[in-house]
Amino acid sequence: MDLVPVTVRRARRDDCPDILAIYNDAVLTTTASYDFEPRTLEHRLAWYDAHVKQDFAMFVAEQQGRVVGWSSLSPYHDRAGYRYTAENSIYVAADRRGQGLGSKLLSPLLEAARLRGLHTVIAVIDASNDASLRLHRKFGFAQCGHFRQVGHKFERWLDVVYMQWFA
């Protein structure tokens, strides 16, 4: 068991290169994201700035000075009627998956959702991502949709599960 402590804190703009590296690894090696091409640092900085401007929470898990995971809330849709709903994202570095970091990153994210006055958080998860499905169930998310063969990556059709949490 790894005894090196993990600190979860609000993300800073200077965390964006590490956040980007974790995301881009997931893009290239997993179906956690349906992006095909790695994103650029410029894209990630604009993403960060937009989140700050719109007051959407972002957290990082840091261990021995290294960002090993991140989580964020993002607008679910840009229409005013969805202003009390957000979508969450959680990504963990490949060498740290399965070690409980998802729980450490999701807990403060949901508290931030409550404090922001959000009513619900939506998780959009590849149906084969059992770890993410279990994580979200653990925090009270309930499945509210299963869309079959709506994504296509790595030469196969992918299902998407929608899960929902209420503040």
C-alpha cells in the first residue's frame, strides 16, 4: 500500500500542463474520452479560463509535487434552463488508477456543486468503464440512461451511460 499522502486542492492555471498530459493519455489509450486527437496546451488553458470565469470547480490530486489526477464541473448545456445542472469529469494518471483517487477527487467536486447551488450533476461514462460506474454509484449517482452504439473509437462501437446525482 502506498503511504505517500495525496493532497486534493483547487486546480491552478499552472496545473494545466499536468491536467493536459493526464487527459491526452486517456484520449490515446482509453475510451474514457471519445476525443481522438490530443488537445493542445492552448486549448486546455482556454478551458481553464472559461471554468474560472463561469465559477465551475476544478480540483487536482497531488502527490509528492506531481499532479496525479483531476476533476471538474462543466456546463451541461449553455441554455439558461440548464443553469443548475453540470457535467463532471474525473481523470487519473495511468499509473495511479485503481488506488482510490477517483473518490478523493469526486467528493470535493460534489461539495463544490452544492455550494454553487447546483441541483444536479450528470456523469457521461463509457459503458465499459466499470471503475467509473462503481465510483459514481458509491457517491449516490443513479443510472438515468444507456445509449447504445453512439460512440465509435478504436474500431468499435461504444455505449454511453448517463448517471445523475442530486444535491
